[in-house]
Amino acid sequence: MSTFKAVTLGGGRNIKSDGTTNIKIRVTHHQKIIYIATDLYIDPKQLDTKAGVIKSGKNKDFINLRIIDILQKYVKADIQLGDRRTYMTVNDIKNHLLNGKSSAQQI
């Protein structure tokens, strides 16, 4: 089974000029990692990196709800793959989550 967690990436190119950064969903499958961008932006200090939730800010409840919705959607899609998941790469998983299709669907 794949695992999913909300994260922010550090580094200059990931931080916008206003100091915010994009929340990404980290997908781990067969010990490989890939990221899926969301439409959510926060100050990186607002994220509880251990729990993967927003710990402060005026929109924290809304953003946490959105994160939970995205994670639940991805976990459900991953579970529905069943045994096909075994033969899929992390890129296949990402493609399936974003587009509803993958190269492993014929298996």
C-alpha cells in the first residue's frame, strides 16, 4: 500500500516572493517518493511536519479540512487498485491518482 502525507518543500525555489509555499502530497510507494502539488499555499512555519497538518493561521481549519479530503481521496483510490498496486511504480500511482488511469490497468 502506498502512503500519503502533506508536506512543504524547503529551499529558495519553492518559496514564493510573499514567503508562502505550496502544500504538496508526498506519495511513497515501493520506497520511492513523488510529490503532487495542491492548490493550497501557506507559510512553511504553519505546518506541523510530524503530523502533516496546519498548526496556526486564520485559515487553518479550512486548509486542514482540504488536506484531509485530498488524503482520503488518494487513499481510497489506492485501496481500490488492490493487487494491481504491486506491479505499479510510484509514477503509475501518481498518474492514476491525477488521471484515473495507469499502465497497470491492463494487468
